[in-house]
Amino acid sequence: MKLLHIDSSILGSHSKSRELTAAIVAKLKHVHPLIEIVYRDLAVTPPPHMTLASLPGDHPSSAFAGPLDDVAQRIRDQSQRMLDEFMAADIVVLGVPMYNWSIPSQLKAWIDIFSCAGQNLPVRAAGAGGRVGRQQARHCRHHARCVLRIPHGCDFC
Ligand SMILES: Cc1cc2nc3c(=O)[nH]c(=O)nc-3n(C[C@H](O)[C@H](O)[C@H](O)COP(=O)(O)O)c2cc1C
């Protein structure tokens, strides 16, 4: 079984969502010792913002970009790697902080990469508790649910 662990907080060691995702992943690892974990930190390696050239090669619209130079091809390859990681995962653990009443733009850019896939995948999300604690965690879950469940049909806990 493969688990994709995604963090998107910009707050590094001060991040609450990172604590939550780490705890969830550690618990899953304890329960399923053979689970293979792939980690991606979207704050350290932000996905490209969506352009035709940055769409992964598997995206139906990527061909509209025409021939790519080396730099653009490297960006496309990076998007394709992120899409492949996502498609290969049985479980995705997402750290979803609330910034400016939304999800981090890095996370939105990551979601844009696999928006073409339209697959049903199990997702457990860790909402961060900010100043308003539980209420904020609910807001975070609501945001992630809107982004993931409605267009992508993901299970959500
Ligand atoms: C740039 C920034 C914007 C934020 N915007 C909001 C907001 O709109 N609403 C809110 O309730 N909390 C907001 N917060 C508080 C964060 O949700 C809170 O710090 C939470 O712990 C962030 O998750 P993290 O610690 O994993 O980064 C914001 C924090 C930062 C750093």
C-alpha cells in the first residue's frame, strides 16, 4: 500500500498542520508497518502555477502548448511526476492550512495538476487549528472538501 504525505504550510517547524499530518502518518505506519510513504513538501518545492506548458503530458489539453523548450519540458516533467505520485497512492494525507480564507496557493497548484485525472481516491485530511481552533479546522475541512470531493469524487474524513 502506498501513502502520499503532502504538507503545504509555509510555517515550517511552527506549523500545526505539519504536526497533524505527521501524527496521522505515524499512526498509519504503526497500524500498517509495510506501508510505503512518499513525502512531498509543497512549500519547499511549489508546483508551477497552471499554464498550458506546465500541464502534465497526460493532461488532454497539454498538446495545445506545442513544442516545449528545455526549461518548459523540465517543468512539464515535474508536473507529470506529481500526477504519477498522486495516481499511484492508495491513501493521500493532506495538510491543509487556512490562509486568507482559502487553501495555500501551492496546494491549489498541486490540485490543478491532477484535475484531469477524475479518479476516486481515498483522502484523509488534517485541518490546522489556528486562533479559533475547532471552528477553523471545520473551515479548513470545508475548503478541502469543496476542492477535492466535488470535482474529484474523493472520499473525505
Ligand atoms: C498567511 C496566513 C494567513 C492566514 N489566514 C487565515 C484566515 O484567513 N483565517 C483564519 O482563521 N486563520 C488564518 N491564518 C491562521 C492559520 O490558519 C493558522 O496559523 C494555522 O495554524 C495555519 O496552519 P499551519 O500552522 O499548518 O501553517 C493565517 C495564517 C497565515 C500565516
